Amino acid sequence: MKKRILLGLLTVLTIFGLASCKEKDDPTPDNVETITIAEAIEICKELTSVSEERYVIDAVIVKILNPAYGQMTLKDDTGTIEVYGSYDADGVKGYAALEEKPYAGDKVRVSALLQNFNGKYEIKSAWILSFEHIEEDFNEADYEAMSIAEARNAAKDKKLILEGVVAKISYANGKIPNGFYLVDSTNSIYVYDSQITPRVKIGNKIKIAAVKDYWILADEEQSAAQFGYKGACQVTNAHLLKNDEMVNNSFDKGWIKETTVKEIMDTPFSENITSTIFKVNALIKKEEGHGFVNYYFYDIDGKTGSYTYTQCNGGDFEWLDSYDGKICTVYLSPLNAKSSGAGCVWRFFPILVKDENYQFDVTKAAEFAVTYYGVDQFLKTYNSDPKLEVITNVSSDLLDVKNIQLSYDSSDSSVLSFDKEEDKVIMHAKKTGTVTITVKGAHNNINYSKEVIVSVDIKDIPQNTLTVQEVIDLKVYDGTTISEVDVLVRGIAGPSLANQTGFYLIDSTGVIAVRTSTDTMSKISLGNEVILKGKRTVTQGSKPKPDVFGESVISNAELVLNLFGSNEYSRESFIKDKTLDEIINLPVSEDHTTQGYILEAKIQVVEAQFYGNIYLVSPSDDSKQIILYSSDARKEYNWLKEFDGKTIKLELMLCNWNSKDVYGACVLSATADDGRVLYNTIKYAK
């Protein structure tokens, strides 16, 4: 159906000093020239700023770029032009305030001020004189009506007709509405379409035709495939067929599963759970950065969870501020997963939050301790004796519960046993076999237990492993060509890398960076003796430069055998007689990324609105300094901030992952005046 709408006709005529118009349905003033877009662009070319007169343009709206102020793209038979801002025919009300407004696909007549803005030819201000709603030409018969549950399982590119209630709207940068959750009595799905989203409101009952899709960033596809993640379940290219315009329709919650944040986080990435809604109890935490805010949803243990997906630096979730620090009832959806070579992580989207004065049921204390602390201590398989000290007592300040006792039984103590050693309980793996571990919780005479099946597969220690220095000595870069060499290496898992997923592998002969996955990082701890296989190579980042060596690394490292232990790594290869002044200007044309140093430096923390840096400053000359390599030192090196302005002893490595003209630094450990040694453990599992 086509609908002709005139906006502010009388006001427009008054503005132009006219007593009448040509026809009742034509608001164009007689003395205003009607031009094509091609003619408008030619006029713009002659301008130095904004035109003094207005021009009338008839066009079709290609896309609403920003509905907040009516930024749009127009086209006619002669070309396209962008509108910076649009208003009613009076030039008073902005696009967002208009009760009746045009959308993508509509015909529009505008009175336009033209502008040459630094060489960009555009309409600075468009007064919408009239518009005509035009339904896009598509064949509804090509689309199949189905429930949202059925749509979630439909194949990619399937054409669907869905009906439901708009439950929540998402926003892109600039607070631009770009999608919404649609819910019926069977499930929910995310509708990604910035053109129809401004036409719906929360509570509207609507009918749409759309196309099934699975969204994932192109540069994440390869890494996502490793973890079975196919992308975010959604529909796109939507046509709004019906809208009841009511805002008091509540979405159906009868189908929504009650679960926990932990169970969502533990769901394999191969399962189709994105954009479905769950009901959980969650601790909401607001974390302010410089120029952005993150909101986290944690389980009742206060640590298991993830962050809210935002494209507005957190500004789209300010409504969560009143819930900060509270455990609330949350209707929560994993909108998508962030994928990288290091792993995947679910990212949440809150649909509805209710503060119902959550009180922990103390009769569930034993179950809580077993579920959140007991069973998660164990790997599925042990290839050597882990000598694992298990947790025997759990307390939670968040839940105001204390002294929950944990104990453990093994179905075959000859394979795996729990032994009392002094005041600790140590788990030992002894021989190959499969056992059932029973984890028992006890609190106020209430008991709870859960079983975990663990395999013990004792492996022989490979005898052909290389030392770290032997790996370093492999020739993988001749100044022109980078190669990869398969290596099997043994050493101690040292402190974390910064801004990379991995750690420094250390033995008495040397130190080298290891890049691996979050899955591998979850299986090892600082101080474990490990045997790894991987690729010895050099990385130079996305923009290598001549005469810049890059970073020596063992990439794509896999855990062959964890020999466990809480081993102190060797400092034998570390240089101890150099000063910061001597190493900060080492040439990047040479490889200095495999040498550890122990020296003194002053910590200098610099925080600005959108970034945080930490510098190591020479104790003898403040002008000599080196930056710590990090995407945001406020997070990755938060543990160093207590030393701001102080000179302390550090263990560090030089690094150059991205072919910079100077080396950055990575701090492995810092020794405080009171003798405390703090290690960089940011990439190890919490």
C-alpha cells in the first residue's frame, strides 16, 4: 500500500513567503528549484561550505544510516547522495521525533541545503516535504511460515515468515538501533536489520518475512571452526509485514529454561544456543574503563561468567547501573561468541532484569560447594601424577556462607587416590585406568555428592625433547623468508605473555614465548613442567617491515604431557648485569626476544580517557623509558599499579610482535620491598 504524507505544508509556505502552492498535494514552493542528485553534486563542487539557498530533490531512501538524527542515503536515476541530518517540513523537529517518518525504500521529496564538507558532497539539512511509503517488491509466497523454534533449526538462507513480540532492541555505535529479539511461544531469535528496527518498539507484536543466517566475522571463521562454532543464530533482510503498534505485549516466558550462568558457559560452542533466552540468577558487575563501560554477568560464585556484548562502549546498557553488585533474576541470552585462535567465549545480551532481593538458600550450601568448587578441579585425563592439592573447605562472602566441607573418594585407589599429607589432601594418579571420583559436600548436616569420571593414562616421557635453547637456535628466518620447524620441547610453564594467549617456556638454557589456546592454558598452571609440540617460527604481525626481526615464538603449541609440579623456573639464562638504559635501545633488526633480564626500573602508570599505558623508567634518567606491550595495561598489568612511582626489581623480556621500530617489554615478575614476588598470570585459568 502506498501512502502519501505531507509534512508542515503551511509552515513551509510561510517560510518561503508564498500564499499558495501549485496543487493541493504538491508542497513544493514555486520559487525553489527542483534538481536531480547529479545536479546537486555539481552544485556542491562549486561550494566552499554550505549553500545559501535550498533545492528540492525527489529521491528514494536507500538506507537510514543513523535514525537518531536522520542521516540517510538518497538515490535517483542520476546518482546517490548522503543526508547529514533530516527534519520535518518546518525544519524544527528532527527525524527521531517525527511521528510519521519515511524509511528505507520510501519515495521522498526534500528541501535541501547542499554542502561541500572537506571534499565530501552531501545534503547538510533535509526538510522532508512529503514521502510515500513503498513496500519493497518481494514475493511473500517464497517465504515459509514457521515457529521461531523451527526457524532456529532452519538452514542458512531459508526464507521465513515469523510472528512474535519484540522483547529487546540492540544498538550499534552512536546508539543506532540495529536489531531486536523476537519471541513467540516456542523460542527466541535475533533479528539483525537496521532498516526495520527503528519501526518497532519493545512490546510490539509483529509479523516479518526474513532470511535465516549465521553471523560470524570473516576473520574469525577459521578459529571458530576449530571449536565447532557456526556463528550467531539470527535472521536478516527482514520485511515488516504487520505491526500491532501496541507496546504492552509481554513476551512469552513459558518455554524459557531455568539454568545457571555456569551451565551456559560450559555449553559446547557447537550447540545452537545463540539468541535463545535463559533464566538465571546472576551477579551483575559494572566495570568502568576510560571512555567505556563493561557489564559482566557472573554466577553466584562471583567468578564464572562473561561480559555483555556492546557496540556503544557500554552506553546501551546504562539501565543496568541500578543492579550493579546485586544478584538478580536475569533473562539472559548468549548473543554470539568471540572466536580466536586461543578459543571461544560466549558474549551475553540481557533481555530483562528483576531485582527480587535474592537470598541464598543455605540448605543448598553443600551442593554449591560441590558444583562450583569441587568437580571443576579435575581434568578429564591425566597422563602423569598431578600431585593436586584439592579444596577441602569453601566459604563465600557473597552468599554469606562459611566452612562448607569437601571430601573425595576414588572408586579405585590403585589408579587414583586422595592422600592426607600433613594438613592437605593430595590427589595422586598412579597407573592407567578409569575411576569415578565422588565429590562430597557437607554443611549443617546436609550432604550433597556428585560423581566425576576421570581417566588415567600414564604416558612414557619422550626422550627426544629439545631444550629451550636448542629450539631458539633453529634457523627459521634468514632476513627474507620465515619458515616453520616442528619441535618437541620440555620446560617449565613460566609467566604469561601480554596481549597474547600463552606463556614463556623456561628451562636452565633459555626462554621463549609460546602461543597456544585457552583450552591448553586451562590444563596447565604456572610452574608446571610440560612437554609441548608446536611450530618454531618468527611472527612479524600484519605489517612486517624491512630490517625488523619480529618475535621468536613457538606457535600453535599443543600439550603433549603435563608433568605438573609447582616448580620454580630457572633464572640461569637471565642476564643480571645489564641496566634498563642498556637494553631499551637494542636494535629491532636483531632478535632480542629470547633473552630474559633481571634489573631495576621505576614503574610509571599513565592513564587517559581511552587508554592506559605503563612504562619502565630508568632509575638514573627519567628520559629513558620503555613501554610495556599491551592492548590495555590497566587490565593486563593491573597487578603492577601498586608500584606506580617506585623503583623495584623486575624480570622482563623484550618483545616485538607487531614489527615496531622499537622493542616493547613484557614483565614476568616484580619483587616488592617486603619480599613479595608477583607473577604475570593473566592468561592462566582463574
